[in-house]
Amino acid sequence: MADKIFGTDGIRGKANAYPMTADMALRIGAAAGRYFRNDGSNGHRVVIGKDTRLSGYMFENALTAGLTSTGMNVLLLGPVPTPAVGLLTSSMRADMGIMISASHNPHHDNGIKFFGPDGFKLSDAAEEEITRLVFDGVEPAQANNIGRAKRIDDGRFRYAERLKAIFPAGMRLDGLKVVIDCANGAGYKVAPEVLWELGATVIPVGTAPNGYNINDGCGSTNTSAAAKAIISHGADVGICLDGDADRVMILDETGRVADGDQLMALMAHRWAQAGKLANGTLVATVMSNLGLERYLEAQGLRLERTNVGDRYVVEAMRKSGHNLGGEQSGHIVMTDYATTGDGLLAGLQFLAAMIETGQPASSLTHSFETVPQMLKNVRYTAGSDPLAAQAVQDCIAAAEVQLVGKGRLLIRKSGTEPLIRVMAECEDPDLLLQVVDGIVDEVSRAG
């Protein structure tokens, strides 16, 4: 098998360092083009969106060169949220979609996410075949079959209209003062526009991208700026997106943060009451809090867990016919309306709940008591495998014995960075700290 370049969510790394180089992007574009244009005809097309990173220009051009060299016609959307790419891939009858983004990572990183013709992310098998083509090389198209590239100027407006069509008919946001933090990322134009068009008083944060400030002190991974704006403006609620706007954190009127678990709990309860929650099941990852699982069980609902990554959540949803899922990190997936996590769509659903119930955000953002959870990341040397060390394995085994009947433990490698993630949940905070720190120390020594 060729080198592995795909991680948990596409290909990701530091810009201008392997595998995120212009040369590799060209080869990846050519490989993806050959994979999807396999009948030699020139009727094939791909849509490409991006966030606001400076390196996005480089990767957009390199991917376009690779794709057109194999005869694919490229439709360039410019800066749009990741869910917009999923939507437009399907609605524009494209063979695939590409989003250039490293999501919540800092500006010096970038990534390439792929969507199939149905708007859903590619399967592992498709990624493996594209990887093979990257390293084996592909035959370029004949000169008269080279593809074309075209700018699509209204991509974000098509996405905006879709979001407003999903919002409850006749409902307006008049009287609601909403802080929207766009992380200086892909949603910096469309998110404030949609909220304003629905009637909200909009207080924008993180809407001045310069190529370097994406996710910098703002967005779903740093909500302090939004919290300050809520307090200073007396806002009713805050919606914090990440760099490609596929995840969200909700802040109440006091600036308190509600993560994806709390938002999923609210939505699962409301959908179940309305008879809309398919199979009485919410799909979430192994990272979701034990408190969420207990809350759902008390409601007569079920939690189905998957590996980390919204693509695995979606795969499980599609396989079993579920329609609501997501991640604690803020990916909320509603397959009745979208093919991937959509932070703005989820935020709008929360605003609709505020309007329908007449309750403040603080009453809707705390459905359950969380079980104390601790997550620590340990960076290791690339190429090493700390989890294979006997001392680490012995430490993990001992911790699992200590947590029997009291909590749970999850150890995993990051799919995008050389990190070991050590997560534990336990009602006893002292035991929780002891278990996590013990494993972190052993991993650090081994890595």
C-alpha cells in the first residue's frame, strides 16, 4: 500500500510541508480527477471551495491544474463553508466536491476534504484508491480534452437560500440580538447575512480575515471574544463557528458555553417530542460525555457511538437510517437537511428553539449534568509509536481497572496531528486527575 496521506477528515498538514505542498496538491488533483473521470468524456465537473487561509490560493490553483490536466471541469466557489460545498456538489450535479481548509487549525495549516457526487464525504475505499493513484501516477488527458475552470460567484447565496428555506416557515428573528463569531473563516460573509435577513440584530465577531487570523483568538475553539461581545452588547445568544463553519458552539446570554453534546441533547429531545427523531436514536462519537448517554436513556432514547470524526457519524447514520448526530466538538449533522456538519444550520435550529419556547438561551443550553471529563494531548515524535511501549500499555490497563464502575477511559491517536489524546470520565475528580496524568506521563516518556 502507498504512503497514507488521508487522516480522519481528508488530507491535512502544515502548508508547504509534506503532504500539503503545491506539488502534492497537483498530484492529488490529478489522481482525484482520474478516479472520477474514468470514462474519458469531458462532461465531468468538480466544485472547489476554500476558507480564508493565505495558502488557499496556492492549493486552489494547484488542485485546479491537476484536475484540468485529467479532463475535469472545475467550478471555483471561493470562500464558502464546508457544508456549502457538500450542498453544491449535489445541486450542481458535480462528480465531486473539494473543500480547502484545515477547519479549526491555525492559519499555517491547511487541508483538502473530498465529497462524492451525492454531497457526502468519500469512503475509506475511495480515499485508498486516490492515494494509490497519487503515488502510481496518472495518464494526463489528450490536449483537446483538457478541462476548463470557471468562477461561480453566487455559491454562498445559493447556500444562504437553502438555510433560510430550512428555517421554520414564517418565523423571524426580530427582537433577538445575536453575536455571530465567524472565526475570520469561511462563514465570515454568509453567516451575518443570513441572520440579518431573518431579522436578527447582528453583532459580528471574527469577520475581518487577512489570511493569517483564521481561528486566532476567536471562533468555536476560543469563545472569549464572543463572550465579551455578548456581555458588552447585552446580546441574547452567541453562535461561534470554526474556520470552515462546519462546527458550532452556542453561548447563552451570560457568555456560558454549551458544547455539541448539550446542543445534541436539546435537539434530540425536541425532535423526539415532534416525532422527527428517526429510530429514537442519536449518533455521536466515543468522545461524547457519559452524561449525554444517561440523559437520552432517561428520555427513552438511544445513543449510538462511533469513532471520532463526523464522517464516521454520517456513515453510521446513513447505514441505519438515523437523521441526527454529531460530535462534542460541535459538528452537528442533520441528514434531513445537509450532508455534513453545518455550524450555521445548527445555530439557526437553536434560535428557532428560543423563539418557539420563549425561553432564554441559558434555559436551553444545559439539558444534563456532565460527568467530569478530562482530555489531555501529548505530542510525540513523528514515526514513533508510544502506545506500543509496554510501560504505557501497563499504565492504561491499570487505569481501566481503577475506573471499572466509576467511569470510562479513551486513548487514541489524532488523525490530523502527531498527538496522543488521553480522555477519561469519572465521578471522582481526584481519581480522574490521577488516571489521566499517570497515562500522560508514561506516554511522554515513551514518545
